[in-house]
Amino acid sequence: RKKIAVWRSPRGQVHAFDAACTHKGCTLTWNDALKQWDCPCHGSMFTCRGEVIHGPATDPPEPAKLPKA
């Protein structure tokens, strides 16, 4: 099963993408204090929308579709 990282903006817009870091595949974790996704393995950081803030990752995660309820 693929893990999905999901963030909902204060306006209700949903941002979903593959939760695997594009550097080495570790699962991203949510940093609530900074409102960003962090890689616990090598320190990559991504915005709440998935853009790279800091490497070693150079590519954003792949967009993902949420399953229908």
C-alpha cells in the first residue's frame, strides 16, 4: 500500500501527494509548528503543498488522488 501525505488549507483546499521523500523514500512526517512536511531520515523539508524547501531532495513528491469515501 502506498502512503499518502494530505494537508487541508484553512480555506478547505486539499493537497495530497506521495508520502515518500523523493531523496531516499523515507516517510514524510508533519511538522505542525512550521506547517511543513519533514523527512526524518536526511532532513529534506517540503511546504504543506509539497514544494521542496530544503534538500537533499531536489524533486517534489508525486501528486496523489484520495480514495473516494
